[in-house]
Amino acid sequence: MGVATVGGVRLHYDDVAGPAGGEPVVLVMGAGGRGRAWHLHQVPALVAAGHRVITYDSRGVPPSDPGGAGLTVGDLAADLAALIEHLDAGPCRLVGTSLGAHVVEELLLSRPELATAAVLMATRGRDDRLRAAAARAEIELLDSGITLPRRYHAALQAIQNLSPHTLNDDIEVSDWLAVFEQSLSAGPGLRHQLAITPDPGRLAAYATITTPCLVLAFADDLVTPPHLVAEVAEAIPGAVHRLIDRAGHYGYLERPEEVNHQILEFFRRVPARPRARVTSP
């Protein structure tokens, strides 16, 4: 793992080169998630396809620097752009999930020259009443200082983020519960990331995105339901929209073969651009 200081922010990252020295792909995780989660399934598939693959812990996720109060998606997009430039990885292909997809969308608007193609998973352009209430409730819980029992928190994470097809399989869900018990994370960094909510006005802005995009929805996603994902796909001109069944919010971990297939097929259809060092204006 390397450490880059960009714009005064320290970001921890991994940079894995594929055998063919292919076009770089940068993977952007959701709120509170570490970049290492991509290494279970997506990084091996992308490296095997010849790509150079970069993952990182965004601002607010240890061991990267903490995010302060008032952290915005624009701040995280600026961090991403600066990291791409620091690693001489642009223009590159981007994959983001949940908050990570929002970050990628903002980069496509502010720094389109850094992107060749983008895959946006479990994204939305606005909060409905339920999603807004759930975000407020989670922030209030963190602010209260109450620590929930690990097994309770793990069970809640499973119910919120996995498909019924996984939850109803006793063997499979046992493995997931063990993972959630060992990987729970909370703290001020997560709290500041959770406070970032989609701006409904951005759906109109997405109509100006020119980068080829694949928008993936997960059929059983309770956190970002498919109808909200569809609104983003409809807003982005020419976006390819796919629905993956038997998958919840963590569909990239539940259905990795299908998710990887969609990513790689989309990347194959989008030609690479000649690479040159891109500098900030």
C-alpha cells in the first residue's frame, strides 16, 4: 500500500499492474468502506484482463486522513482527481459504488478529461423520504455515542445490504455474519461521509456528462432501490443500464461474476484513449 498526499490530504492506496500494462482502472468504494473490499473479486478480474488497477481509502476512512465536518462529494471528487494525477493514471476507467458512484459522477462533471469510461453501481440522484430518514437515523445513532452489540450490528448490516436469496441460505448468511462482525467500522470519518446526501438538482447536471457510462442496479437493493438508480441512467445521455437480480446493496460481493462480466464487457466496447499526463488547470 502506498500513501499519497494530494491537496494536503493523505490517501492510502494500492496500485496493481496487470500483465499487459492495460489502461488504468480506479475503483471508488462507498461510505465508510475500505478499498480492500474490491480486492476480493473485482481487482483480480480486472488485473487478469490486463488492466492496471488502483484502489484507495477515501478521506474519512482510516488509515487515510479523517474528513471534517462539512465534507462534500465535491471534496471527495477533488481528492480522486488529484490521486489520478499524482499516480499519472489519467485518463482512466472508473468504477464506483454507492457514495463512490456519486464521487465518480462529480468527477465526470468537473474533470471529464480524466475519464475514459465509468461504471456507476447502486447510485441515486436524490433521496426519497425513507432513504433520507434512514441516513438521519444512522447519523443520530453515531452522535449518541451508543455502541451496539457486534452481533446485532452484523445482523442489521446483513438485512440492509444483502439479497433475500443470500439471507435465506443458512450456510451463506453465516459466513456473511462472521465477516460483518469482524469488519464493523464507525467514527467521525464515517459520520461525515454519511452526512453527504445526493443533491436532487444534480440529476439535471448529469445530462451534461459526456463520458460513456454503465449504470448497474441491484434488484434487491434496499439502500439504493432500482427505481432511483434508473433515474440516474435516464439522466446521463447514452448510459447503458443493467439490472442484476438476486443482489442487494453489496451486489458486487454477492454476484461478483455477473458484476465483473458487465464491467469487462462494457470496457471492451469503449475504446481506450491515448494516455498523456494530465495536469490541473
